Amino acid sequence: MADAGRLPPAVPDGRARAVVDAVRPAVDGGRFAVKRVAGDRVDVEAQCFTDGHDILRVMLRWREESVPTWNEVEMRALGNDVWSASFVAARVGSYRYTIVAWVDHFLTWRDETARRQDAADLLLAARVGADLIEAVAGRACGEDAMRLVDWAARLRAAGGVEAVRSTALDGAMTDIAMRYPDRTLESVWPVELPLVVERELARYSSWYELFPRSASDTPARHGTFKDAERRLPYIAELGFDVLYLPPIHPIGREKRKGRNNALEAGPDDVGSPWAIGSAEGGHKSIHRQLGTIEDFRGLVAAAKRHGIEIALDIAYQCAPDHPYVKQHPNWFRSRPDGSIQYAENPPKKYQDIYPFNFESEDWRGLWAELKSIFDFWIGEGVLVFRVDNPHTKSFAFWEWVIAAIRREHPDVIFLAEAFTRPKVMHRLAKLGYSQSYTYYAWRNTKRELTEYFTELSRGPGREYFRPNVWPNTPDILTEALQFGGRPAFMLRVALAATLSASYGIYGPAYELMEQVALEAGSEEYLDSEKYQLRHWDLGRADSLRAFIAALNRIRRENPALRTNRRLQFFDTDNDQLIAYGKTTDDLENAIVCVVNLDPHHAHAGWITLDLGALGIEADAQYQMHDLLTGARYRWTGSRNFVQIDPQRVPAHIFRVRRRVHREQDFDYFL
Amino acid sequence: MADAGRLPPAVPDGRARAVVDAVRPAVDGGRFAVKRVAGDRVDVEAQCFTDGHDILRVMLRWREESVPTWNEVEMRALGNDVWSASFVAARVGSYRYTIVAWVDHFLTWRDETARRQDAADLLLAARVGADLIEAVAGRACGEDAMRLVDWAARLRAAGGVEAVRSTALDGAMTDIAMRYPDRTLESVWPVELPLVVERELARYSSWYELFPRSASDTPARHGTFKDAERRLPYIAELGFDVLYLPPIHPIGREKRKGRNNALEAGPDDVGSPWAIGSAEGGHKSIHRQLGTIEDFRGLVAAAKRHGIEIALDIAYQCAPDHPYVKQHPNWFRSRPDGSIQYAENPPKKYQDIYPFNFESEDWRGLWAELKSIFDFWIGEGVLVFRVDNPHTKSFAFWEWVIAAIRREHPDVIFLAEAFTRPKVMHRLAKLGYSQSYTYYAWRNTKRELTEYFTELSRGPGREYFRPNVWPNTPDILTEALQFGGRPAFMLRVALAATLSASYGIYGPAYELMEQVALEAGSEEYLDSEKYQLRHWDLGRADSLRAFIAALNRIRRENPALRTNRRLQFFDTDNDQLIAYGKTTDDLENAIVCVVNLDPHHAHAGWITLDLGALGIEADAQYQMHDLLTGARYRWTGSRNFVQIDPQRVPAHIFRVRRRVHREQDFDYFL
């Protein structure tokens, strides 16, 4: 529009007639990156067309961002002017892709020639084609050029309708000619769309949150990294691949909170690990009672041997005695009385926490220092970070720091702990977070779960927002868990492990079914580990360890559960029964889950599967193999009956086995 | 992303903490303009938020494109981080709008102060506030500055909690302070979104297509502009406001088509008006048998007196004897035998038509000449153009030419006659066409009509694609009209006139119910006016002229029918009955249509209205006033009974009258 009214117009070349529109996937028109994991096939679509009937050729262009040259893949017309092609993003890193299209006169000629019936027209078309092919030859070289010149000559020499037609439509020669198109009038989609490719752990991960200070095998003794190291075989047995530790730094002594969040700490109170920093050090130091940096390194190494990665908590806030407060008072807000402004949301006050002021004049210094905290722990071998309350820090900072770290360390994974408003959570995901906390803890009914997980797996966020769902956290003991007993703990973790490719639990509170809240109406744990040491009896007979181990084994063995892309809900005639399926793209692996959402009563009902989506033929028999119990059921058709007693196992996790033995399989049948 | 890893980062100011996202409306992120008509209230929404709890201020900025300074309107938070504001686009022309937001420390302070309970905190807040207000005063001047300084002083002097609180929350002073915000760290949405505002005719128009050469009152005499002028009172009586004429230029003699599209014309055959150009002239000349340029001017002027605008047909193609062919052979493709390439889509050939070659080396000259055709007729007082087959001309050309003309003549309206694939039609609308032909002719069943008009009124195209629906055209005599008799003609025009703010008919073929096709299975008229003169008996007793006049009167009198924005379909329990409503934004004018889609049989059924959408209270009685027959029905509740005999009138067009007289209205009741 800006160039209207001038002649010659500012259109680069007004003769470019191909149109490229609506390139997908794209997040906000390319303002943010689409996310995938290494090895993914990236499917790209675009709407391409031109005026009239001429034939287009369309190419998907892609490259790793650090490589200046494009790879090109020919796109295929799907109908309705939509074109499609794919490439495999083999390696982690940043990529770009775009689309280029042109009106192809050679293919247009071929297409018209094939449809011509009039003999005179066909003979004329031979001359047009010979000219075109000679032009193609001019762009070729070597043997191809010679063969093309020869083809043009044969076309000129061809006498009679059938000779012209068969010469013109020569498939092998067409293939050669297509290698040398005339692209002088090509149209390029103006945005090089960004794509971030992470390792598979960014999409598929099972997290276990543990307070090392409560990992001691002796009640009352402060736990250490060494204790946490001894806990690794147990965590590996449960099947988790990320061990997430709350902050491991010195804990502030000023304004320290006591047990159960008491305003005044007693002399023996250990304080909250999120009140970071004391005279002993800050975000790059280790709390002395946990051990030394060597102990930490030992834990990281030992975890690695168990197939477990250590995730650290990045909480950008300071206790009043954090060294930053003295060294950089200009990174904080000050009050008129000269004191530093603590965190508050009147009338609530958090006097043990000083937030950073992201409007500091020295914001560049602050950003650099905050980045150096990540860099420090990356240097210690940590590649997974759970970021505490990112929505209370500047969004511009997150976009910069994540991109900067990812450029240097593309294997680093960032989990946003933001339980805040929807648009804010989505923004953080767009800015670069690999994974995001969700509202799962508060989605309980069939309708709530169906709507929420449909939105997560099908809504626009599917290109950038990767859910990581937690049935509990140290801050969240839901009412469902407080009052649902053992069945509630089983069904909530089963839902989490199957609805979402990434999930986590805060343990051992979870597997030991800790369910007493601070007070009525509260979601805080009584005697929360946030403020005191706890001792856990991991060997308790009623522990859910075996059940959780089974869930994680099933996840590992079934690739359908390692992505959310093909999640689909199925109709049930009982609102306490929820049913859903996941499959791999090729339908080779198909999982159907049926969960009784009522922890108190057995429920029965009819499930209506979408057989096509599961790769089952309409009238075939198939086997539903319950991977939790080993039971096998023979089902037929889309509608089948299920009954679930929550006092036993509140969920079926079926692997669909399409091959059912019949009499023809019997040796003697033939 | 591109700036990651550098310090200082390229963020303009890393301290800017407000986020602006998802500004709506926008077409392809601002690549194309949103469309409105003069006088429209333009509602704009954006998602805006910041980290933490600080209070934002958000402004909608807008301006006419030719004016460099912005107008600003304060946006209002609707909840869920969505903000909204509006402006009235009073004049035709091009506009821009965008959003600016900032974290407002003054409002944040006020908000926190209102929530503070601790006395010491409140006294400290008074000092913080006084400092802030003094800073505000520094940005103000005159009396405002003095009052703000005074306010700060009062705040400092205030003793005691209640005095501080009431001084701090002074509403009048707050209003003054809000005039002088600190916007140094504001965030601006980076795209200045384009908006094109046209006159109301672009959205609401009633078209009548007429061949002037068939307007003679004597059979066999070639009609003229003078004849067309004598037809104006009739067209005005029917209520149309656009009279659209097929091309009025000299008709080619070479390869002229005969009656019923015969390949060879007889000596008396008049040829197709779309075969433009002969030795007598081209696109800027007038076909001699129609009259002179003075006659044409007379027609334009006379039409204007009847409230009718003349629309011309722009068909960018040439008969073989068009002067362009000799003057500018490089604007056409040539064949190896030296002849000019005619239009073809093998095996079909259109030897009477030479298309322009938009890949001509002289494309700049071609574009300029094509634009000058519009300019010529604009100079003759024509401001409405129906463009023939725009999808067979270069898209880049359309974007340029429409913008160029609109800049000089913002009152010009362009209608795209493109019956082609959906993405192509949408692209033309995005490129600037004011209105677009649609698939209406082939949408007959309740489901087809509901889906199509829901897509048109609610889909993304609603911001740029304005449908103009035609039950017939000289090219399209649908099967519905061929075999449905008079009821089909009545119901198809009634649907068109009420479902779409713009519609048109090709007359007098329509009102005289011409229904004989060229042959079985064809949608071509027998003895089509495209190739021969016709004589029409307008006075026929069975003419639909009164019915059509009633439809156009109802459209004029009911603003709800002049827009498609609030179209809503209602459930009916009989698939032959379709029901839908339209209202104005304020619900003052509400129309409900019920149409019997079966031209053969009477149908009855229950209609379920959405009472809320129509502004009717759930348990109120209301009156349905049929504007076609004058009948009035008293309805109650959402579900009511309807019976329609297509042999009488196949449609109800109800005006909803909410006020129903009751005993309380009777003089003696009190």
C-alpha cells in the first residue's frame, strides 16, 4: 500500500505472478519460534497460486540458522491451493524456513500440450516447447545440457500429432528439465520463519522434585547431596529422568520464616530455600549443610549414571542478607526511609524477599549477572532449569536470556513455573521456555480435563507451549488429593502421565500420599518441607512406588505417550469415566486410557472409540491389553463396555493390539 | 532472537516492561488492510500485561494515513488481559492504528495505597506518592502543575492514616495526574495496522445489471444509453442503487461470436460486449450503436437524480481487432507463427479474446495504461466498477492499481467478479477489492446456506471480504431457477437481499423469471443477451417487480439488513425452513427471516430464536411484524410455529417489535 500511486511501482518486479500466502506453522507471523525436537519431521504448508491456469512450482526452503545456504524441498499440491512439504530437523539448534514459488512455463507448456487435441495447435506447441527446452538447456551444463538440446531438436523434427505428443511428454527428459527451472520471477514469502529444535527431553520428560535436606535416613539430621545421591536408585526404579532440586543456595537469616510459614523463625529453623542468599553467598553458592560443590558434582555425575538429569531451580530474588543487596543496591527499589523494598502485594507482605528492579538504571548489569547464574550452573553440568515465578520478572529479559543461552548451549531446557493468567503463560512460552507449568492441578472433571487438554494439544499454543503437568507441588496439595485417598493419588498421577508427554510429582509426599493441609480451605501442606526438614519412610507397604514405576515404564515403552500431538478424547456415557487415546503418526503404537474420575465409587459405562484414528478397521476384532494389570480384553466395533473399581486400579491403560488370532492362524487350518 | 547473546542487547530499552500482543482486528498481521465504511465505530482489542502486579495504561493510537500525528484513546481492561477501545472512522480514506502501553507507577502507587492496611506502610506510601506527584507536576504546566505541587505538599503534611488515605485517593487530583503520565518506558506494537474506510455503498448496495442494447422499447432496434435512461424510473421503483452495465465499448469484429455462442457470427450478429475493441476504439471508447459520450454523460447524470450510480465493467482483454494489439504487440504473447496468442485452456479455445501478458517486458507501460482506463471513466463520473475475471490478471497489478486509484479517489468502489477457488477469491479481497462475488448461486440447502453465510460473517474474511450475492448473472441460470418456478425466483432473491448487505440481479431476466437454459445440464441462458438483443415486456402481470421493490424498501428501512456482522442462524425442526436474524449493534432494529427453501410444497415447523441476541426478554410477549405482507403475529418465548406456502410468499421478513400492548397501557387501567 505504501507504494501506491508511483510509476514504476516499488514492486521488485511486477512480472512475478506467483502468490505465497498463509505459511504454517508460524507463531504470530514469525515473531516467535515454532518448537520441535531433534528428529522431528517438520511439516510445512502454504497457500500458493497464480492468476489463470499456469502451473506453479513451489519449494520449501529451510536451513540451520548458522548456515547461510538454503536446503530446498519441492512442495506437493494437496488441493484447494494448499501445498505441503517436510524436512527432518535432525539436530538441536535454531532453524529458519520459508517458501518460494514461481510460475513454471516449462510445466505449463507440458500440461497444455498433454491436453491439446487440435493437430495444428499441437505442431505449433512443439515449436514453443523446443524454444522453451533450449532455454532450459542454456541453464544446464554437461550431459544434461546436451540431452536437452537433443530433445529440443527431436521435438522440432517430430512429424505428426502422435510423434509430437510422445516426444513432448517424455517423462525422463521432463525430470531432467525440471532441474533447471527459470526462477527469475520467483516470489519468496518475506518472513524467514524461526524454528527452535530442542532435544527430546524438552517434550518428553518425567520429573521428580525432592528436597535434598529431607533425604537423610535419620530423622532430624539435615540431608545432604550425598543423601540425595543414595536416593538415586529409588528414583531410577520409579522411572523418572529429571530430578529437580529446590534452590540449593545459602538461605537468608534475616526475616527467615519459621515452620509452617511462621513470621519468626526459631533458632533451629532451616528457613525456605527460596529465600536465597546470606553472608555465605548467593545464587552461585551452595548451602553449606547440603555439602560442597564437589558433592554437588558427584550427585550430577551419579544421576547421569542412572539416566537422570539434575534440574536446578532458578529463583531470581534475594533474601535481605544476599550479597547482591550490599554490592548492587541499585538493582533493587529503595523506600523513602532508605530501606530496600521487599516483595509485597498489599496487604500481603513478603519481608524475607527482595525482588530485583527490572527498571534499574543498571539493567544491563543486572541482566548480565542474572545470565551468569545460568552460565555458572551450566558450567557445573546442569542443563535443565525450572524457573521460579518467571511472570514476576521482565519479559524482555527472558526473551534475551533464553535466546542467548540457547545459542551457546542448545541443549539447555527451561521450565516456566508460572501459575498465572493464560495470556501471560503463553507469552512466556513464546519467549522461549521449553516447557510450562499448567492448570492441571485444578482440572478434575471430565469436561474440565477434556477442554483443557484439547486446548493444549490442538489450540494455537500447540506450536510453542509444551505442558508439564504436576498433580502436586510443595505449594499445591489440591482438594482432590486431600479428600480422595489412595484412589485419588493413583488416578491423578495416571492422568498426568498419560495426558501429557511431560509431567512431574513432588515426592516422596506424592508416593506416600501426604494429604493433610495446613488448615481447612488451604492448599498448603501441613509441616511443609518448604520451611522444615521432613523424614519419609520410603519402604511403607502402601507406597505408590510400584504403580508410578509402572506408569513411567509404560511411557518409556510406548512412543504414543511421548507426544501430545495426536491426543483425542472419546465419548463415554458416564461422566465419571474419561477415555482418550494417543497414537504415533504411523498408528503403529496406539494407547487408549480409561480413568474413573470418582475416587469413591466403582463406575461402569460404554466407551465409543474413534476406530479410524486408532487404525482399527470398522468390523475387526482387536485386543485391548491393559499395561497396568496385564489383563487382555477382546473388543469389537467402536462401542465397548468398561467397569472400573477405584479401590483396585482406577485406570486402564490399554495398548491396542490390532492382530487378533483367528482360525486361519492355526497351523492346521491350511 | 536475532540479537541474542550480545550485551548490551539491541532491545531499545530493556526497562520497558509492558507487553502488547494480539492486536485485533488485523489481516495477516497487518500485511493487508481491515475494511470499514465511513461512520463505523472501529473496535480494537489487544492483549496487554506486565510482569508482577503493576498497573498498566494502554492507549489505542489511530490516524488518517495522510496525517502524521496520532489520536489516542484510553483502552479499558475487559478482563483476562484483553483491552479494548474504539474510534469512529468518520471519513473515507486510509487509516493506521496501533497500541501503546506502559507500566504506570502513579496508578500502581494509588492502587497499592488503597489496599494498604499497615499504618507505618501507609505513612511511607505518602512520601513515595508525594515524590511521584512532584514528578508528575514536573511534566505538567500552568494551573495543573500548581495544583499537583499543592497535592504533593498536602500528602507530605497529612498526619494519620485516614488523612493520608483520603488525600492520596483524591479522585479529582488523580484525574489531573493521569494527564501527565511518565511514558519514557512505553511499549509500542511494532505494526501500524492499515485500515481502509470506504463509503457505505461499499458494504450496503443493491445492484441491477442491464444490457442497454436490449433496453429499446421496439423489438429488434438496438437499444441505446437514451433507452437505458428511460428505464431509470423503473429501476428506481424496484429500489436498486447501482445500475451495472456490461462493457459499453466497441465490439470486436474479428472472430466475433454469433447467437448462443456460435463460433461464426452472422452479418447482423451484435457480438459479445466482453470482446472489447475494434477499429472504432477500445476500452476508452463507446460502442457507436449505444450512443455518444454525451449520451453516456446524460445517463450518468440522470441516474444520479434517481439515486442510482452507474457501474461499469472493467474487462482487461482485447478482441483481435482492438487497437492495443497493433499499437502494443509486446503486451501480448505471440505464437511461433507470428500470430497473437488467444485465450485458451486446452482443449478449450477463446479465439475472440486476446489476454494481456502480465510478464511483458513493458509491464510498467501496461500497468500504466490499464490504470488510465479506470482514470478515464472516473473522469466521466463513474465511481463503481465491476471487474471481470480479476483472477486471470496479475495479483501484484491489482494491489498496486487499487491502492493507487483509492489514494486519488477514495470514493471508488471495486467489485471482483471472480468465481474461482476460495483462496484466490480471498486474496483479491485482501488486495483491495471493496466487494466480491460469492458462491451464493450454488448454495441452496439449509445446511449449505448456514455454513456459507456463517463463514462469510464470522470467519477471518469478515474483516476484508464483503460478499455481493447474485441469484443469477448473464452467465449463471442456476438449476434452482430453471426448475423451481416463480417460488424459486422469489425465495432466491429474498435470501440474497436479507442474507447479504450487498446483492444484485441480472434483469429484466430475473423479475420476468427467464428460466430456459441453453441445453440440459447447462447453466447458460438460451438466447443469451451476451450474444444477441432481447426484448423484455416489463409490464407483464406476473413480474416480480413489486416483490423486489418491497425487498429493497425493507432493506432501506431496516439498518440491521445493511450489515452482515450480526447475522445469526436459528434452529428449525424442518430442514426446508431456514431462519436467521440480523440486528443493529444496539438491538434497536432486529429482523428475523424465515424462508421456505422448497419451491414446490408448503412447510411448517418450529423455530427456536436466540431471544438474547434479539434483545427480547425470556418471558416477554413480542410482536413479529411481517414486512412483506403486513401481517402481525404475537409470539412468546423462544419456540414458535411457522407455516409457509411458497405459492403465496415463500418468506417471512419479520421486524421484531418488542413492545406489546398490555392492560397497563389502557387509559383506564390506572
